[in-house]
Amino acid sequence: MSVRKNTKRRKVHGRMVQRRRCSHRERLEERRKRELLVEGSFPRAVCEGRVQKEKWGGGKRKGKSKKWKEILKFPHISQCEDLRRTIERDYCSICEKQPIGRLLFRQFCETQPELECCIRFLDSVAEYEIAPDEKLGEKGKEIMMKYLTPESPAYVPEVSQELIQQTEEKLQNSPCKELFSPCTKSVLDHLSGEPFQEYLNSMYFDRFLQWKWLERQPVTKNTFRQYRVLGKGGFGEVCACQVRATGKMYACKRLEKKRIKKRKGESMALNEKQILEKVNSQFVVNLAYAYETKDALCLVLTIMNGGDLKFHIYNMGNPGFEEERALFYAAEILCGLEDLHRENTVYRDLKPENILLDDYGHIRISDLGLAVKIPEGESIRGRVGTVGYMAPEVLNNQRYTLSPDYWGLGCLIYEMIAGQSPFRGRKEKVKREEVDRRVLETEEVYSHKFSEEAKSICKMLLTKDVKQRLGCQGEGAAEVKRHPFFKSMNFKRLEAGMLDPPFVPDPRAVYCKDVLDIEQFSTVKGVNLDQTDDDFYSKFSTGSVSIPWQNEMIETECFKELNVFGPNGTISPDLNKSYPPEPPKKGLLQRIFKRQVRPFMTKTRKLCLLLQPCSGDISARRKAVHLRKGWLPHLPPYLKLFIYLV
């Protein structure tokens, strides 16, 4: 006799699984994993908790939709005429700031040998500026011989002989990074003149307009595939998402509309969005898209899989880092602050939790909720930030500009080396008032972990008098970069992404919480949305952000595959103004409707006339023959029966 076990057998995704009685948590976990697999190409690593950029999607498409070329199909150039009239025709905006504009202008210049020499010269100068200091002399001589010697076939005549002579003298005395800056300016001035005007009348600029047309298409939730929840923000969840057209992964920060209204957070949310939109930095989390759904406002941001600095400081061996690693992160944070300060924006919330690592070990500043743009020539006041990281002038509610960020940088460098914050011991339970008192009155203590340079920079950044603080004496980040602590750091190579990080996150490690460990938001009750809210949502939901969108097209190789012209550099049909645009393709239902349903409607109308009482010239017999030969096959069975009964 067989014993019947207390089990259930059920089929899940084509396989039989044995499901015994288990706890409520285990059942939820199994259901969660099944739901995640509905999208199809969801990587196993994500179900285990880690988001891996390289494994999204499979096959040659690398996560792209099957219809990605249809989604990114160029419009006919005739559809871009409004864009042609309204777009800003500025060399700096089109050919320097915008990645696709820069590539297309480069392609245009390569069609003319003289302009191609200018482009090659600029490339060589860019390589010179990021070369190690010991190789500057050698690289400089190569540029002089190849591009600034009249006998050379690649000679650039746009640089005057006077400039060439001055550059040669400086090269012999003491070569520096800025050696070729005057020559570069002279070449750029030439390119922004007549060559740029020729570019505006070329097919390359027409193609740029087509890319801009695609960039400005509406963005909705259907633009993305939504995946697992990564964490929690102030107004909603943060989840992983993937652009269907390109396969690129992002983090989607959802701000629930009712929760924003209940907490009166409209200005804070819009402020963060507008600052992220303007700052284009590889050391600050980038905003790629902003859109809305029925219930939420969504910010689509750079996805960072390596965890935050707080996790790495306190949960990866002994607390704190080696000084070399702390120096690398401090340099990248300083570059991020410099990019923010260039936009006259003060961050005000620098702490380890807000510094995130990517897959390769580089960091970005995140969560700009407390950042604020300072009006030109003015200062601000506001007691905001995190306890233990707020500068004395913030605690005293004094007016300030960018000084709190340099104080925060000092706190971060101290914590990365010491393994604890400068004014509170690790796991020390102390009241907020006591921490504030320590910030205002006491001096930080330095252990044997600090070198003299590290101790010096921390003391200078943590100076309580703003006027004496490093970075606050007129030159900003440049002052900090000159400190001996950074003497081994080549900031040009760092900004070019040519330095290897001292630590690379383990691709097998888990750096985000399990879905069931992330607390759920409660339902917001008693809040209704009205017309005034729609005005705010329209300011927020602006679609794609230009530079990140163009970088996405280039990084995912969509630009390479789609940016094709006619044979031998001729105009393609979509750029030919005299060539009519292709009619839009009709779907299967449209084709069926046109072929069968429409004739049926016409013949049904005629049938109604035939079913009327017969006149003298149309006999019942002729009518029956007409029906049988022409219209009867198109009729549904119930109409056929009706005709026979008549």
C-alpha cells in the first residue's frame, strides 16, 4: 500500500515541481521568482539579488526588442522641418556638447582633407593632455613635427606662425598640459566659422535632425521593461528597468503622486529633477528620462550595482580603507563636486550612503534631493543635511555658498581612512545635540592610519572658519587638487576614465537587498489629485534628456547600425527631399479589414436594396442569381439563412 505524502504537484514554466508545505515566506519567494521570469530574458543573477548589466537579454540583440529598428526608424527629412527652424544653431551646442552631433560633424570633416587634418590635430592634443607627465615632451614634439611644420602633409595652416613659435619655446623650456591650448582655440575658431555653415547645409546635419526627432519622441512606461525592486526612496520605490529599443539598463525612481502631494514635496521633487537634467558628469548619477504614469512620476537614472561606500567601509573586512583607495574615491568625489559647482549647485548631503559604486569600481554622487542652485552672486541659508556631516555654518543657520560640500568631503576622507565618522564613534549612541556640539566645538582625533598628507587635508577641509577652509578661498576644487594628498593623482587621466579603480566589485556578490526585505509603502489615503497637479506633472514629465540619450545610442551601438547613408557617400532615400516618404506599414488587422470587412459592408448595403419589394424591372429570379454569384459567399451564416427564408 502506497503512503500518500502531503505534497502537491504542479507545472511551472514547462516543468513539474514538487511543492511541499512550506512557510508563508518561502511561498512568496517562489511566486516572486515565477513573476520575474514572465518577461522572458531575466537573468538568474537578478533573482538571487544582484543586478548585472552584462547579462540582460540574450543573443545578438543584447536585450534589445525584436522590433528595435522599427522603434528607432528615422522619419523622412520632410518631417523634421519644424525642428530645423527651431533648433539652436550654435557650434558649441551641436558639435561639442552633444555626442551624436560631435560624431556627425566629425564624419562631415572627414570628407574634406583640410578639415580632416584639423580633427586629427585636436585628437592628438587630447591624447597629449592625458599623457603621463614624463611623456609630455616626447608627445609634444610629435605634434609639432606632424601638424605644425609647414613641410608636413598633415600641416594645419589655421595656427599662425607666431603661435607655433611660442608653443615651441614653451615645449623646450617646460612642457605642461595646457601647452597647445592657444593652438586648439585657433583651430576651433576656424571650424566654427565657414566649415560649420557648410555642415548645416549638408546631409550630415539632416541626419542629426532625424536623431533629434527620435530623441524627442514621447516616453511612457511602455518604453521600458520593469524588473525587480532595488530599494526604497523618500516618495516611492526604486526598481531596475531596461529600455526596450536599446537594451540599456537603468534604475527607475518612482515618486508616488499622492505621497508627494501629502508631504508637499512638489518643489523638492522638481528641484532634484531639474538639477539632474542640467548636470552632465561621469561622477554624478545621470538622469536619462523623466515621465509619468497614472500613479507616479518616474526618474530613470544611471544604475549602480556595486553598493554604497558605507557598505564597503563597514562590511568588507576591517572598517576603513587603505589610503590609496580612499585617495582614489576622494578624487572622483571631488571631480563630481566640481561639476556640480560649475552649475553653481551646492550638494549639502555628502555622506557614504550617497556615494555609489558601479560594476567597474568607479563612484558617482547620488540622491540630489537636498541640492540647490545658488543664484549668481548670492548666498543661501538652510539647516539641512545629515547629523554629523553638516558644516558649522549650516548648524548655525548662517548664509553660505559652496562651503558645506568641502566640509563634507573632509568628513568622507576621514571616515574612509579611520573607519568611523570624525565626530561620532562607530555604533556610539549619542544625541543629536551632542553631535552638533562636537562639530562646533571639538577637534577631530587622528590615529596612526593617517599619513601626514591625509591628516593635513582633513584638517584643512574640516576647518570651522569658512574663510580659512580649503576650497573656500576663491579657486574652489582647484585648491583642493593642488594639495600634496593628491600629488600622485593625474586628474586629466581620471576624468578621461583611464585610471583603474583600486577595487572592482565581485560580480558574484549581492549588493542589494532581497525583495522581501524591502519594506512596502502603505497606501496613501485622503489625497485627491486635481488640475493644479497636472500643471506640475507637465513640468516634470519632459521625456528624454539629450546628452544621456545620445550616449545611450552610441554605447549600445544603435548609432553605428542605424547611421547609414547611401552607397559611396550619397544621400539615402529618407534624406532625399524630392523622394516621397514611405507610407506607414499597416498591421495585420488593418489589412484584413481593408480586404474583407470593407467589401462586405458595401455589399451588405446593396443587399438591403435588393431585399426591398421588387420593382417591375428587377425580377426575383435575377435577384437570387445575383446574390448567389456575387454576394452570398461574403455573408455570415445567419444572413444567408435570412435570405433563403425571404
